[in-house]
Amino acid sequence: MCTGRLDPAIVAKAFKKGLDGLLVVGCYFGDCHYISGNYQAQAKIEMTRRLFEHIGVNPQRLAFKQCSSGEAAVFVEIVNTFDATIRELGPLGGDGDAVRNPALSEKLATAEAVLAGEKMRWVIGKKTPFTTSGNMYGEIFTEHEFNRAIDMIIVEETEVQEILGQLRQKALSVAELAGSLAIPPARIFRYVTALKRKGFVALEGISGRSPKYKLISQEVS
């Protein structure tokens, strides 16, 4: 099976279930039977690594490497090197990571939701054309420019999913969400307004002078 079929959301789910590390080994660029499958795999892993680092999981726990089916010695070296890295990091959520349980489980659930979202799937699918042939206007992005865009989307999508996670438990005001998530109220208000406009959240009522919002749709992408 081509590494290009790897679903980043499943990667996050595996770590949520206790995986300490994941190594994806694909063929060399130019050797893929599906033309661009290994490019897609590398882009998906890199995006997931950047998201993991953002939520506090050491990105070294996830790696993409390449070798051919005839390079047994190279494959063994790749596996042994990765194994040594994971053993040095220790179990997931330990000293090798910036986040600990029980927050770790919540962070990985958020990461899974982000990676399953339509926006992340769309943007990662555009990496190869945007950095080679360009967008619809012919503008070609450098690797650095594309990664900066990815990082901005990761921050926004993570914060949106954290808000939704809070609203799944109970109705909350903008101030309460801001206090719980340590996100500036102005940004919370912008996210909630957008979610309300799209029909994902609704006004439940007013507490004092503060509107409280509730989740009305579980399917948010």
C-alpha cells in the first residue's frame, strides 16, 4: 500500500491510544508507482509533526524516511536509529514531551479533530502544486512560505477545536472560554461568531450581561 494513503487523523488516534512513536518508510522520490504518493506522505507527516510540536508532543516521535525494497541494510539502520530515538525520549507524555496526562489525551483528541478537518486535508493536498506549478494566479510558494501558512492554520484550527471541545461539555460565554483556554477574548469572539454563522454553535441565553453559546452540530470541519 502506498504511503500516500496514510491518514494523519489515524496517526493522531494511534498516539491517543498510547503509541510512543511512528516511523513511516516510503520509496524514493521518483520511484513511486503512484507518481506523487511519497511526496504526499512526506507532506502529511511533516504537517502532523508541526501540529504535534504545537500541542506539546515531541515531533521526533514521528518520522518519514525513504529506502528501496532492495536496501535491507539501509532499512535496518533506519529502524534501529528511530528505535534508539524513541527509547531515549521514553514513554509518550513523559520527560521527552512538553505536555503530560491528563492534558495529553485532550491535546491528542484535538489534534485528531484538526487533522480530520476539511481545511487541513485541502491545504496539505495543495502543497505539491503550490510549491511547484503555483496557485491559480501562477504564484509559486517557497517551502518556508508554505510552512508558515501551515503553522498559522494549525494554530487557528487547534483553537477552534479546543473551543468546540469546551462547548461539548456545557454552554459557555466568550469570557469563560477565554479564561479556560488562555486565548484572548477577541480571538474567541471571532471564532465563535464564525461558528455561529456556519450553524455549528448557537446562543443559549444570557447570564448577567454575557451571552452563552452552545454546540448544536458535532460535524465541524
